[in-house]
Amino acid sequence: MSITEERLKYIVEWLTEKKADAISVYDLTKANSYTDYIVVCEGQADQHVRAMGNYLLEMAKSSHISALSKEGLDYAHWVLLDFGDVIVHIFIPETRTYYMIDEFFKSCLQKLEAVESSEAVESNND
């Protein structure tokens, strides 16, 4: 297991400990150079979202994982935590539905798979 995969495993465990709902993990290792994984989840209310964000920061710090950036903890409808190779989005359900972030990542991954499939077909035709 790579360091990134281990970090992802810890983050998902910490979110689960704090009762995160609807956790989705998107593997972007082949899609871009700025991160490897995106984790999207939701909390039941802004206080729950804030608590999960603060807990992740606390656990990451105690595990020597640096947060490069953190946004949204004050308002807590959408908290974004950037750990470099893993980016975490924590939403209240209404905000997650409004921004349709899961559909965005799913469509990006589907387009990537289509490009990879066409490249594989082209290389087989050579």
C-alpha cells in the first residue's frame, strides 16, 4: 500500500468514526497532476460538518499529515480540506445536491475511461 493509499484509508476511517454519510471516493490518479483522490461526504448539519472537518485536521496533525489548505469551517455548509494527494469535501446534504459535485467527478472519470479505451483501440490497430 502506497503512502497516498494509506493516507486515504485513514481519512475515510476518521470520517466514518465521526458518522459521515454517503462517503464517495474518486480515484483521479490518471486524470490530473494536482491530486490523486477526492473524498466527498456529508454531515447532518453545519455543526456536524464543522466537527468532522476539525476532527480530520486534528487526527491528520497527530499523524503528521499536513493540511495544505482548509476552507469553509466557519460557515460549514461545504468544508474543503486539501492534504495534497487527497482532497476532502464535506457538505451538508442540500449543498452537495445543489453543486452536484459527484456528477462532476463521475463525468470526468467516464470521459477519462473513454479516452483510455480509444487509445487502447488505436494502439491495438498499429
